[in-house]
Amino acid sequence: MSGLTLYHHKGACSLAPLIALEESGLDYSVEIINLATDRPGYLKVNPAGKVPALVLDGELLTENLAILYRIASLAPAAGLLPSGLEETSRTLSLMAWFGSTVHILRRQIRMPLRFTPDADAQAKLVEAGRPKMWEALLEMEARLGEREWFGGRAFGVADGYALVFYGWGLNDGFPMEELEKLTTWKDRMLSRPAVLHAIRNDAGVLHDKLEAAA
């Protein structure tokens, strides 16, 4: 595959496809952008002005669920999606929940300005959002359960996506060490060379927090 470029903002959820690309063995390039300073130029690539964005031979693909599915499909030998219908469906459902629920809760507590310009209302959003975010992290722990990997029997794209939220949990001051299954899984993740390479290339806040927690 040629012409495969990921647009990534350090510390953002675009770490998930960066991990997937590292694990895939595909040839790719990364464009590190700063959404605060590079936005005008980046809008020419992605009019939505968000990350991640994956450009494949001129085709723009956005949203983590779609990007992660495409990467996994381009590299079937890497086994980044489960082979069985039941496990694949569960993986896609989990990643949809990450994007539609957990990510929005995190945005509520970190960027309440996106919901309202009123300062008092922003403070209330943060106050109400933190316990809900912790509930979501507890649900992640329950969804992992006794499995080694979120997708089932082997590492997959859902694990890279989940690591974003673990890192954000550390950054936001949640007691992640209380989530024993997730913490053991995090250590398992950081033992993978491709994952380590991705977070070290990220060199943003997630890198700092995850490396400190290793």
C-alpha cells in the first residue's frame, strides 16, 4: 500500500491508529500537526479540522472506528481484527462505544467550552462529568473482564483505542491503579514493541503518562 498518511495531534485519540499502523507492518507516514496553530492549513486536508485523518492515495477517511477498521483490513496477516463474527461484532461495538460515549464524556470534562460558552455552565459540566467518566472507566474494566485483550484471544485495534482512554485517565487524575484488570492489561500493552514505538513517537502527554506508569 502506497500513499498512506496519518494526521496526528500529540496526546490525541489519533494515537489509536498510530498504534494500529505500527502493528500492521504497512508502509505509512505520519504528519504531526498542532490543532491550535496548524488549523488553517490542516482544514485543506480535513475540512472538519479534527484528528485522526487518514489519507489513502488521495482518499480522506476520518473517525477512529472507520480508520481502525480500514487499517486492519489492509493488513489481514497482522490479525488486528478477530476472525470470528461474534468477536468482530463485539470489537466494533466496543469501538463505537469508545467514540460515541467515552470520548464525549472526556470532552465534557476537558473541553466544556465546546458545549457552552457560559463559564458557570462549563464548571457544572466538569463537575457532573467526572463521576460519569469514572463510571465509564469502570465499565471498561468490566468489559475487559478476564480476557487478555479487548477483542478476544489476541491483540487488536480495540486495544490501541482503549489505551488512549487509559492514558487520559492517568492525565485527568483518576485512580487508574484501582482498576487492576486494566492496569495489568496496560502493562501487557507496553510490553509490545510496536505500541512502545508508537507512544514514544507521539511524545505528547499520553506518552509521558504511560511511560511514567510503566
